Amino acid sequence: MRRFRSGFLPVFRTSGAPWRRAAGQCAGPPDPVRRPERMNPLPDSPWLAALAAFALSLAALGFLECGRDRLPQAHPTGRSLHSRPVSRVGGLAIWAGFVPVALMAPVPVPGGPVWLAAWAAVTAVSLVDDWRGVRPAARLAVHALASLAVAAAFLHGERAAWASPGFFLALGLAALALAWSANLFNFMDGSDGLAAVMAICGFGAYGAAALRAGAPAAPYFALTAAALPFLAVNLPPARMFLGDGGSIGLGFLAAVFGFSGVRAGTWPEWFPLLVFLPFIADASVTVIRRIARGEHLFEAHKTHYYQRLHRMGAGHGGTLLFYGVLTFGTAASAVFTLAAGPAAGWRVLAAWAATIGVLFAGIDYQWRKRSPGLR
């Protein structure tokens, strides 16, 4: 298995094993025979996992389509790009395909079932929000607690560093990244096809990288395959969106799996950043701009770059093409760079970030030219 050393913070350094037995020592990779093997009903076959997830997701989607009119709807609001109600339960179909596979196949996440409990918490509160509404403060509190739990589980083996400032800094940064990632898909779920394409490309890239490294790849390909049926109803004109119950959970897993791969030495730190860069860039730059302008972050708006691109005439199809090319490009280049020359990863990330920055600057320029008629 190809392993990568982590250089992010001292407590994130790994010698190839996320679970260390000796407190305060870098004991190296543990002997596989020392770690009891968990019996898995589903063999560690990414293709079997993907097939099972696809079939379950497709069946669930058919069931949801039959009762679509009686399920939660995304009604047009101040931030909407659609003019009619659209069902927002697509995430349920994805989880119907992914969760059974995740429970049966080996999932390479340290901390045992902590990640699954944390994911369940953020997904549950998001589903309640879809159906009945939940106050933003309550949602964010659940996101924060779930993120802290997962971050603490990741760092559980660093007992010698518990009293050091570096440990608490790493814990806080990891929890913040997890909570932020949980909202990335939610920010981008309002335009036809974007979230589905990002899920397929992003988790597919995780699976390809894990497969190459000899790490368990079944959960990544299962999540990719579970998103394929949803893509069919999310393409323009969309008949279904993920909803918070789907988008929040996907964003959370993007970070959980990304950190886990770094922790296990499956890929370097730059890899998950590059894979999900289009969503990270759009959401992060938009929030920073809104903070700088003193806007209320919980108020509906249409100032994401994908929203402005749509409003300037690209429509759902043009916006999907623009972001689809970016998404596929960053994910594919991440996998290629990992295989051909991992040392160049940060340079490739910087090049893509500069490219996206130029494209966003072009959108800004066109937006200012047309701003008298667009708000």
C-alpha cells in the first residue's frame, strides 16, 4: 500500500496507521495480526458494494417518486433558482443505498462507530429541518458537537499531546473543517445537477485513490453508485433536490473520509481539497464576501457564483456545464497527480485555485456590468 506522510500539524503526523498503541510514541504501522478482524457480511469488493448500493438507491428513488407530491418540497424563495416547488428528499434514496453497505463493508475511518453516530446526528437534524423546520442555532450546535466528536476520535491516539496547545489547535481546526464541509453541498444544492455531479466525481475520486493504495474502497464506490440514480432526477429540469437531509450528510462525509484518508496515509492533505475544490471555493469566497459586506449569514441570497452565472443567462444547463467541467477536472487531476507525482500535488492545487479565481473574477466583472438590472 502506498502511504503518505502528513505534515499538517504535529498531531496529524502518521506513520501509516491511524491507530497507535503506544501513548506518546510513533510506533509505526501495527502488525495486522494484532488487530482483531471484524467479520463483515459483505466482502471487501468495491464493485459488489457499488452494485448493491445502486440497486437499493434506485428502488428507494422509485418509491420516493411515487409519493413525491406528499413529501417535503423546496418552494421558491429569495435564494431559489427555480420557479416551482421541487421535491427535496433525494438524499433519502442515497442513504438507502449507502447505509446498508457501510454497515456491512469495512469502512476505513478511525474511532470505530463515532463517525457513523456523528453522521446520523447531523443527518437526522437536517431531515427534521426538511420536514418541520429547526432553528439555525440548534442545527449548528448539532453540527459542532458531531464535528468535535469525530475530530476527537481521529486524535484519540495522541495521548502525549493532549496537554499541548498544538493538540487543541488541531482539534479545533479539524472540527471547524468538518462543520464547514457539512454545509458545502447544502449551499450548492439549489441548482440542477450540481450536487449530484459533485458527489459522483468527488467520492468516485476517493474510491479510485483508495483502490490504487490498496485501502478499503467499498464505501467510497458505494456512495458514488448510490448517487447515480439521483442524478437522473436532478438533471435539468430537476424533479428532485437532495434536501438538507442529503446535502448536509454528504458534505460531512466528504470531510470525514478526506481526513480519514490523510490519517491512514492513503492520500496527502492536498488530495481532498483538490477533489472538492469547486464547491469549497464558491462557498468559501461567497461567505467571506458577505461577511466583509456585513450581511446576515442566515438570510437568503443569490450571490453564490453559480447563482450569478445562472442569473446572467447561463441557466441551469449552462451552469451545470461550467461547474461540471470544473468538478470533473479537479477530481480527475487529483487522481492523476496522486498516481503520477504526489509531490506536485500542492502546485496542482494552486494552479486550479488560480484558474477558478480567474473564472470567478470574470463572473464578477460581467456581474458588475449588468448590475443595474441584477440584485
